[in-house]
Amino acid sequence: MSKPFSVSRRQYLGAAGLLGLAGFVGAAQLPVATSAAYKDRTHARSVSIPVNAGPVFMAGLSVNARMVDTGIGVGSDGNAYVWGLTNIAINGDTLTDGVQQPPTKVAGIPDGTVLQVTGQIYDANALDKNGTVWGWGTFNSRNGTDAAAPNGNAKQIRINSAWNGSGPILDRITAISSTEYAGAGIRSDGTVWHWGSPTGYGGNSAPGASQLLGLPDPSVPGNRPVYLKGAYTNFFLILENGDVYYWGGTGGGDSLPGALANVDSTPAMVTPLSPWFKRNVAAGSPYIIAVDGGINMGGAILSNGQMISWGSNYTRTGRGTTLTPTVPDVVPGLSNIKSMQFGFTGVATMNSSGELWGYGASDDYGRFPQTPTRIDTNVVQYASGQGFYLWQKSDGTFWGRGYNPQGSIGLPTGQINTTRQVSWNMGVVAK
């Protein structure tokens, strides 16, 4: 198993200076309707999920990928594409996969049907126009298929059984997301379903997908989920009433504020963020509309375009050395933020003017500065992998920086410490 990997997960974590720790919201380009509980029109909350609507087409770079060596996105042709490391079935076909590859269509999914894709470390999921979810990659127990498929092709996820079992196909899903080892989706009735590793990454113990139990009744007004995001080892969920929940969280909290504990598959409220819950703020005051996080760091976007952050040390907060790093607080230097995407040890954000801003920890593989810095302008879409950042400018060109042993941001490979243009032809996932 170690041969096709450019670097083992243990090696990568050690190289990143993570001292033995246990691996798209945020995207600017999801054009969806907002729910009745979210009235703010000033900042495009592109991660909101339409209530009582079907899946939304999210062509372009994946806004929700935690892959280490692979870029992933949806083409305007309605197919899933991967680049960089595409072997070990990451392109859905063990007969044609490879390393350091340009964008390659994922095999096994009916042509032209993909609306959304998400990535785990070496696995992926896709949502199709019928509301069903497909899984493929290296570890079937993580992508929800739970059994080997011929040639490694993508297969539909079933409820409480492997893809080739007798359980019903998981359907009526409107949005999907991933942590490093697990996936989840919201169904049109407001219920949440999950699959993958159950040991603190947000997955389930049964094969296939299972309903996540313990959330407020979605049939009660205000309780329907309007936001779902897989962070490093936990999922974040925002309800229509503005309350923020999580499940998962192994590794001492990782993306979670206030040293919250791993709750596996029992959802719990993110209480350290409660001062910014919509129900707790004064009329007209900003409240949380998005949450995400990496390793021992995280952040939330407020309805006024500000961002709050937290982390295990000051280099993970973007706030410098003057504030207590573990306490969530506003990040100075960021305003009019409309979206964010955390990687392992850094975060990329975009404001309403199309400027890409970011900050990272002292060990950030994307080499973002430790305080918010404008990275580029005229940006139309972007993505964060585990250790790399990738974006497209309004002139159609793609740019990136960071961890690149397999060509996630093109050739030549290696650690890319400054911004450079991506060498692959990325037109298939262009905006």
C-alpha cells in the first residue's frame, strides 16, 4: 500500500510538524437560495443549503475537499474530475489511473450527472442529479461503498449495506461534505446521513450510510439544516435558527473551539461559539453563518463579513500574539469575507471584491503568512487541499502553492512556497 502513495499519512503529519496528532465550505461559487432564517443580503453565503430544494449544481473546483495529493472538481459537462495523484482508484478505475496526471474524468458514474464532489484523504464522493451519492477511492469503508468494485469504479451508496448489498440506495440528498475519513449529506426532509470511519471522524459503524441521530427534529420550524461542512475530524452543521452543532472530533478537538471533546456520532452544540449564535445576539448584530477548521485551528464567518478564529497557539489564529489563542475572537485585517476553506494548517478566504486572503500556522504547507494577507486579486473560485491552495482568476488562469509531490497544482512537483501558475489545462473545471 505504501508504494503508490507519494508520502504516508504518518510521514506527512510528521513533516508538517504536527507532533504525532491523529486527516470546500466554504466556497465562493455555490449559487443557492438562502433560507428564511438568513436575511442578510450583503455577503454571499455561498455555502447555504436551499430548504425544500433539490441538489445544486456546483461546477468548478471542489469547495469541500480534504485530499492530500489530488485535486478534484466538477466539470461544466457534469462529470467528476481528479488530477495529481489519480491511482489507487482515486479516478474510479484502477486500470487507467496514475500519478502526476492532468484532469481525468472519474469512471463509473453515468455521464453528465454529477452535481457536487467532495474529497477525503484518498477517497471521494459525488452527488448526482437524482440525489444519490457515489463513492470511490482507496478505502471502501471510508467512501461509503464498503465493498470492492470491479476496476475500482465508483458505486452508489446504500443505506446500512455495501454498494452490492440489499439495502435501499441513499437518495434525496441535497448536499454532501467530507472530513478526512468520513462523509455526510443532508436529505430533502432535513435529516442528516453519514458514512465512513466511526472513530471520531464523523462516520458510522454500519456499512453504507446511516441516519445521524440526536439532532433537533427537522420538522419543527427553525431546526432544518442550512449548512454542512466537514472539518479535519468533525462535521459542523448550522440549523435554520442559527444554532451550530458538531459531531466527530477525535484528536483532542482539533478543529473545535474550547477543547470540545470527541463525541463520535452523537451531535453536540458548539457551545464556545454560542455568543455568536443568531438567537443570542442583539437585533442587527452579526451572527455565525459558516464554520470550518483544520488541525488545532478553526474559524467562523459572521453575517457582517467578519471572521472569528481559534487555535491551539497564536500562529493558528491569524490574530498575532496579543490575544489568548484558544478563545474565539474576531480576526483583525479581514472584512467583507464571503467564504472560507481551511486546509490542514491554514485557511483561504475570499471577500466580496474577489480578493483571496489567507493565513496559516508556522507549519503551513501553503506557506501563507501567520496574519491575514492578500494573496491574489480578481479571483473567481478557489480550493484548499490538505496542504495546498488552488484558485482561478477572472482571466481564466489557475494558480496555486503548497504541498505538491503529485502535481495537484501542476508540474514540476515538490513543495511550492510561492504562488505559481498551474501547468495543467484546467479548462474543464473553469468558471
